[in-house]
Amino acid sequence: MQRSGAEPIRVLVVDDQQIVREGLVALVTLIDEVEVVGQAGDGAEAVRLARETSPHVVLMDLRMPVLDGAEATRQIVAADPETNVVVLSTYADNESIAAAMRAGARGYLTKDATRTQITTAIRSAAEGQSTFDPTVSRRLVAALSEPAAEPSAAAPARKPSLPDGLTAREAEVIELIARGLTNAEIAAELFIGETTVKTHINNAFLKIGAKNRVDAVRYAYQHGIGRP
């Protein structure tokens, strides 16, 4: 569901453990301009409630009975691509992360995330942006990437040219996005302003056809950006 600027962010909380689910509901309720519109204990119930409540953001557990979180995410996003799913899971193994991203999740946090991280993820998702735990971001690249071919011993390795007309700076920015850095962190890393970072991101996304940071992470692994 697309959100207008004036309305609160509508959040659906999904977790099969009641105590965890109720704790998340209590936490999210305290966030300014955010409204919990429902809670579900399994993936099938999440799909049904997403259809009934039209949330802007779904906080989604992965391993649940009846229907797992990845498949629930796939069905929710397929029914309404403007619904943004943020996975909040105990598990951060490569298989779980890759499954969630392929299903269309907008972000991925582990359950040891702080209130600030969860708040940031909800707000970012509502604006169509992605949020990853830094460890998850690194694992996402590893989970989806294939080992690069070893260079021939007969010839020295060449530094590959940048794809799609990217500048060196734009490729740097994509690499840092794939590492899970925010715009502010990228600006600090490269010693440039946040406005300049946004300009590089807009230009890079236009060149590579990315709609969001998830697309940029996938692009980075596909083209070996940031890998030796």
C-alpha cells in the first residue's frame, strides 16, 4: 500500500512466538507516527491480514508454522508490490537471507536489533528504502555470489573495466551500499557530503536500472563490485 505523507505508517507484526510478537507490538506502538494494524502468528495469517489491513510495512519472522516467512513475503509482495516487508529473524544464515531477498523483502534485521534499528528500518521501508544489518548485508552478497574464476597463470590479472558506464566513484558508492552503509556512513567513508552521495546514488541507479538498495546489492555481487 502506498503511503501519503500525512498518514501514520501502518505496520503488521508477524511472529509465531507470542511473547516476541507482543513485545514487538509494544515496541512499535511507541514509535511516533506509526500504527500497528495487526499481528499474525504464522505466514498464512500474515498473508490474509496483509490483504485485509493494507499495511505499509510488515515485520516478518521467517521460520513459522503453516506457511514460512519467505513464502508469505512472496505472496504479500505479489499481491501488492507497494507493501514493504522487513524480515526480523533469529536466523542470519546465507540460505535464509537469500530466500527472503528473492521473495521480495525490503530489509533484513536479526532479533538482537535495537529499538533504534527497528525504528529506522520501518521508516526506511515506508519510504521505499532498504535496511540491512551490516552482517546480513555481507552474508547476502556471499549467499548470492559465485566464486570468481581464477586468473590464468599465463597472463597477469587485469583490473576489469566498470560496467554500464559507471564512474569509479559510483562503483565505490555501490560497493559501500552492498556493505550495508547508510548515506551518512558513505559520506564519512568517502569524505564527501550526503548531498553528493545522493547524487552518485541517483546517477548509479539510473545507469544500472536499480530501483532500490536491494537491487544495488544484487548488482554488486553480479558484477563483482567490491570483490577482489
